[in-house]
Amino acid sequence: MNAIEIGNLTKTFGEKRAVDGLSMTVPEGAIYGFIGENGSGKSTTEKLICGLLQPSGGEIKLWGKDHKNQDVRAKIGVLIEAPGCFPNYTVWNNMKLQAANLGLKNANEEIRRVLHLVRMDGAASNKFKNCSLGMKQRIGIAFALLGNPQLLVLDEPINGLDADGMRIMREILTDLSKRGTTVLISSHLLGELEKIATHYGILRGGKMLKEMTAEELNADCPTYVALKTDDAETAREVLERAFGRAEIDGQTGEIRVYNANAEEVAKYLYGNFGIAVSEIRTAKISLEEYYINLMGEGKK
């Protein structure tokens, strides 16, 4: 079953159409990376899914039911922007207030459960204002996890985190996915998203430009041999004849040879043409490069 199904969704603010005929599908249990430029409609779509905004047209279904259905609304946890915490209250007391707001039974047990999930067991007595950015982000996710939701909607939860904070966040989201929680996450940090996402949706101008699985992305992002020589253009020409696709990266000056072996490329250049290779490595097109190329094609 799909956790989210959206069809022809629109949202206008005056003359501006923030979401424009958007359709998307998020399978149950997926970590769905929501990608797009600033102003592409990601946050607006997330707010529409959560009921924080009303659509101008189209439909949103959660587990096959209308997103306004009270039963499905109870299955959603949300972190958009920042958690609404009292700075002088402890983490525990902030969580108690949120649990009371949700009308949760066994609140203490539930708070301990979610603090453990987000690696915050030892920080319950800390005042919120004294927590680091990474801790505050995890507290926000803990808020969203109260009541054991089946769908978690997160807007830029890893922005501003240091390397260790991003690692912890990746572990948390991966663990939640393994437990069956569906995660819809927007982020501009595509390198981090690529490490955990199982599905992607790429937006442009309020429209869905492309949806794909991680496997489909991997198939569209081939490996290549990157190398440098003193005569890049000559080397590119002979490599293209021998191996097929070869091109020069305009930014780095490297020659990229696709579907080739680094050792074979180096031996071929030197053995047949006396062209020495100064640097060589094997690499793969990243999600970020794929996204940039896709955006460039959309502007043509």
C-alpha cells in the first residue's frame, strides 16, 4: 500500500501558484527524499499533506483515505521549521506538555521511548535553550514521534548539523524506516539524502519533474574513470574512439571515460600514444550532479 498518493494538487496564494498540478506517490515504509530549489513547492506540499494548509484543487490520500480523515490524521508526525518548545523548560517538561496536548496515556513511558529512539536518553533534564542545534532537531523529531505515528513529515531536519549530528540523524531515520515508519524528508543536502533515501521526488516550479527509486537513480548514475593528462583534448578523442563516451569536465579539467577500467585506460593511452596520466580515479555520478543536470535540462 502507498502511504501518500497525491493527484493534480494545486495551491495558489493570490496570483502565485505554489503547487501546480502535482502528483506523487510515497510507498509505505519508504524514506522519500523531496528535492527542489527554494520556492519549488516542497514545504507548501508538506503543509498541505499535514493539513496545515488547504489545497486549491486536487486530492491527497493517506493510506487510500482522504487526508482530512481523523483516523489517518492521527497517524502523522510532523516537524516543519522548528519544534515549538519553551526555552526555559527542560526537554522532559516540554515533552510532557506535548504529550498532554496529544492526550497520550502512559505519557512518561512514551516520552522515554521516543527519547531513546532519537538518542536523547541522557538529555531529558537539559533546558531546551542550552541544547545544541543537533539536539534541538532531534527533540523536534521526538515531538513528532509521540503517539507512534506511521508517517513522519520532516522539512529540512539535517540543515546546519555538523558531521556527527548528520550521522546520528541518518541512523535515526534508517531505524524508523526499518520499524515500518514512512518518512517524507525535504533537504538541500543531497549527499546526505543519497545515503538513506529509498525513493525520490524532484520538484520544479510546483510540478513533479521526476519520481524514481534509489535503484533507478543508481542505474541513471554510471561510474566513470576520471583522469588528467597534459593534452586533455587529444586524450579525450582517442579514448572516445576506443571506449565510447568520453568528455572533459569543464570545471575540473578532468577527462571522464564511462564504462571503462582505470588500469586499461591508463595503459591504452601510454602504450599506444605515449600519453602519460598524471591523475586517475574511479568515481560515480552523485545525486547532486544528477539533480543539477536534470535542472539544467529543464531550463532548455
